Amino acid sequence: MLQYSDEVRDALDRGAPVVALESTIIAHGLPRPRNLAVADELEGLVRAAGAVPATIAVLDGVPRIGLDRAALDRVANDDALRKFGFRDLAPALATGASGATTVSGTAFLAARAGLRVFATGGLGGVHRDWVSTQDESADLALLARTRITVVCAGVKSILDVPATLQRLETLGVGVIGFGTAEFPGFYLSSSGCPVDWTLREPGEVAAAMRAQDALGGPDSALVVANPVPPAEQLDPLLHDQVLADALAAADREGVTGQAVTPFLLAYLTEHTKGASLEANLAAVRGNVQLAARIAGAWAGLGE
């Protein structure tokens, strides 16, 4: 059912480190042609750190674990490409559909393919006004039942971050701050929320992964929260002001449901004159580099 690129298959056969990468940032998160350039850059950063990148997507009903040049070009340029979370995978495979994978879709396929480390920008989470909307990202429940280590810059700051952390605790998903005692704020180095555990070396994360397996508990994920460097974060005052304006605009224009997140993200990009996008990309770069180091430490445990 899964189709591996030659590079990824060879790496898995050799026990070499592999890092899963999502494809929605390429297909839906960035303008052309920058999206393809960023895809190449992120894969290059993984390779430079000694690991093999496995960008994941579903093409013509086939989950692809690692994309060759033709497939990567297609993901970057095909207007018909949909966005697939975990719940979309079965009908997509059954109908031969094509789409880029979100966090939940990528995490599931990566774990199914035998990959253990996944790098992304920010997780989805509990939305603001959850009490009235009951809106929560599918990422959280999927991570509660998927054994994978996700390196991210926290959850998107447009969400209810304290509620998301509480939900992760309820679901039994471990959260580790990498070199930080505070949970990152996606565009910001800190959300102001504390984390219970701080680790500072990739080897420590790999040891936690091994202990997770040894315990034999539920197949939950491990979230490694890696903050964007302070020098590359979005200005906190600008972030807070524009986000407040974005939330007011969404309420004024009656934006609801699944339309809220893309509306808020687009508003932030426009009204920060692209600074939010640059902070996002800075976070992703740091996450893929750290994920490659963790994957290397994890592979080393099996030597």
C-alpha cells in the first residue's frame, strides 16, 4: 500500500536516520515558486544534518513515503491537489485521489511506514471559543494513538494554547521543551505556558523515546517543542495586536468552522507584511534540523 522512494527504502534497510516531512506547507502553505524552493531547502537541511528526508503525500491513491523530483514538482504546482488529514486517507486511497498530507495524515503514514521522527511547523490544537464551537484539531487525537516523535514550534498561536496543553495531558501525549522551560508560541519563542520537562540534547530525546517503548504503554506520540530563535521570532507586540485585529475581523465577517484557521493565518501574513510567514519558516528550518539530529541519535541506539 505504501510506496517508498529509493532513497528512503535504502535508508530504512540500512538503519540510517530518516525524518518525515509534511507536504501541506508545499502545496497549500506557501506561494509559488517559493514553495518548491522551500521544499528543496528543508530536504537539504535534513541531508546536511546526516539524515534522509521523507516528504509524504498521497498521489493517485498511493501514499508516497519520500518524493522524487517529479512528485515534488507535482505537489508544488498541481492546483487540484487536496489537503488530507488522517480521516481522508481511506477514501483517498479507494478513489485514487491526490493530496498533500497534514500533521495527522503525515504522522499516521510516517508511523505506518516505520519512521519514528517527524518535523513540522506547528501543531493544530484546541480552538478559541471551544465551549461554543467544540472545534479541536484532529492532530491531538491522532497523536494520542500514534507512536511518533514530532518536532514542532508548539501549536499555532491563533489557538487556545493553555487548553491545547491541557488536552495533550488528558490524552497522555508527552510534551518536552527542547532547551526551554516554556512552551513555544509558534511565531513566538514562548507562549508563556510552562512545560513539565526540559531536555537539551538529541540523545536525551532518543533515550526518552526508548524508555517510551520499554514502558509498553499506549502508542502515543512524543511532542518535542522547539522554539524559534528569539532573533527570528515575530515581534511579540506586533503579533498580539494583529492577532487581536484578525480575531475581530473573523467575528465581524462571520468566519466559522474550518475557514477560521486559514482566514487568521492569511490575515497575519498580510498585516505583518509577511513577517509572520518568515517567522514560521524560521521555525520550520530549526525543527527539521533538530529532527535530523534526533533521528541520528535514535538510529545510533540501534547500532
